[in-house]
Amino acid sequence: MVREKIPSTRAVLALKNAGVEFTPHFYKYDKDAVTEAAAAEVGVSTHEVVKTLVMEDDSGSPFIVLMHGDMQVSTKGLARFLGVKNVSPVSVRSAERLTGYLVGGITPFGTRRGLKVYVEESILSLPKLYINGGRRGFLVEISPGDLVKVLNPIAVNAGRD
């Protein structure tokens, strides 16, 4: 496991400002298997590692989806939930511009632009979750209650294996 000083990312500052206690975890970033590398080094399942995905609806309105590391987003299911024709991931450039974070380090906390956040409902029943802390190779361990406290996300059932 890689050990480092806790970085002062906007995500860390947002969590601290909200009074959220978190445990930092560092891992060797692997752009081809981000959640798998993180889970393996932290010693948890990929189901507990939450990925932050930046998507948009058919009108171009961007939003964030939080999904288990071992699941994919059903874009059809999510579009149906949102009442739109379709949803799709934004480009790498757009994701980085909207959030202020590099892909592989995107987190829903402290984003450059305030984006609506949707969370896979089953994430909220995990005892703890591991989510990016605003830098590649850096996760924060928090409770689902704190995720809700800071982000006020909308729960959805849009995950698929």
C-alpha cells in the first residue's frame, strides 16, 4: 500500500468543512483497472469502491452518477428514471472541465460546477464506502450517511452487472 500525506484537494476541504470524518487510503493508480487496483490495495471488494461518473441527458445537461465499482450504469434505466430519451457519458475533456478533477481522480465532492448527484440505491446500505478523494490514487472511506449529508443525492436503481 502506498502511504502519503493527505492532499488538500477541494474534496478533502469539502468533507472537512462539512464535519465529515474520513479515513484516507492510497493506492497505485492503474488507468486500465482503477476500481480493481484500488480495491485490491485497500483490501476491500470492488462493490464497496464507488466510482464517480459524469453523464449528460439528451438536452446536454450534465450530472454525476455514483455506482458500485463492480457494476455498470444501465443508461436506458437511468434515462427512464429521469424521464428523458437517453443519457450518455460526457467526454473526458468535459468531465474534467465540469468537475475540476482529472479522470481517475473525479469525485462528487467539491466539484468546480455544482452538479446534481444520483447514487445507486444499494450503495446507501453499505456499512462503509470508498470513494475518490479528488486525486488519482487517493480514496476516502466514509459512511453512506455522510455521503448523503454532504451531497444530498437522489437514489436510483440503474445498476447492472
